[in-house]
Amino acid sequence: MTTDLYNKKMILQNKQRDGLIWAAAKLFRRQGYSGTGLRDILAASGAARGSLYHYFPDGKEEIGAAAVTAAGGLVTETFTELAKQSDSPADFLHRYTELLVRWLEASKFRDGCPITTTLLETTPASRPITVAGQAVFADWLAALAAMLARHGWPADRRAATATAIIAGLEGALMLARVQGSAQPIHDTAQALCILLEMPEKESL
């Protein structure tokens, strides 16, 4: 096999694998891990049945872990990019919650956190999915801590503040979906912004 043909084959395989992962991530997010079958994933991705077992020989649990990693990684990238654009931690939060609200409203409140639904159903029973979730949350916390450090947030408060931001937003997403309203996100952002302004006020 020539190098060009090999490269084309690898690109095609990566696209097929990624297609399965993102189809699974969307289905898990909207209808739950237990409510999604392998046939659903195949139908949504348009892939042949044999391809799923080729890329994910351990079946649904393996693709679940891959979906958590991929979807969680996208959030990490978003955090990192918004952190570069933000003038303060509160500005970062405003920018991110604006994205969340647009995303939720566009999906008519069918979409929530890209990984929470899967994690709530499978952890800690599924070791692979639990490990994937732990890695994603660690990345989120690190990205937020780095953002806080960039703006001079006290070192001894960064971990706790990053955890509070994630916990607040996760809860707000759930409330928003249940209520069919973005108001819980706005309310949570307002409360978190008060927290994010505290060190500045204390230094005056």
C-alpha cells in the first residue's frame, strides 16, 4: 500500500470513529445512556454495524467513555479560548453562560451538559466511564484555575472557586432543562459573579 493510500485510509477510519463517538455523545446527552442502544448510535452515525465493533470492541461502555472524553474535551477547549478573551473572571462567566443559553434555547432545552447524563447513570459502576469523567473534570478544574490565576485570584481559593463554578453551572443546566427556561442559568451566573468579585472588593 502506498503512503497516500494509507493516509487516505487512516483519515477515513478516523472520520468513521469520530462519527460514532459524536453520534453517541448527542444521543446520550438527549435520551440518556440507558435509553440509547447500539442500533441508535449506528443509525445516527450512518456507520455500518461492523464498524462499531471494529473501533469499540468492548461495546457500549467503551464508546460511552470515548463520548465523555470527546464531549468533555470540547468544553475544555471552550473554557481555554474564552479565558483568553475575558477581561476578568466575571467576564469569563458572562461569556460562557451566554453560550450555554444560546445552545439550550437552540435545542429547545433538550440538550444539557454533554457528559453529565452519562456519568450520572454509569458511575461508579462503570470503571472506564468513571475514569473518563474524572479526567474531564480534572481538565475543567485546571482550565478554570488557570483562568483565575491569570486574573490574580488568590492561590488558596482557586481550586474551591473552580469547583463552585462547575457545580453551579451543572445544577443550573439541570434546572433550566426541567423548567424550560434559561432563568436558572442567569440567576446562577449572577450569584457566581458576586463570588468572583469578592477578592477585588476585599483588597480595596
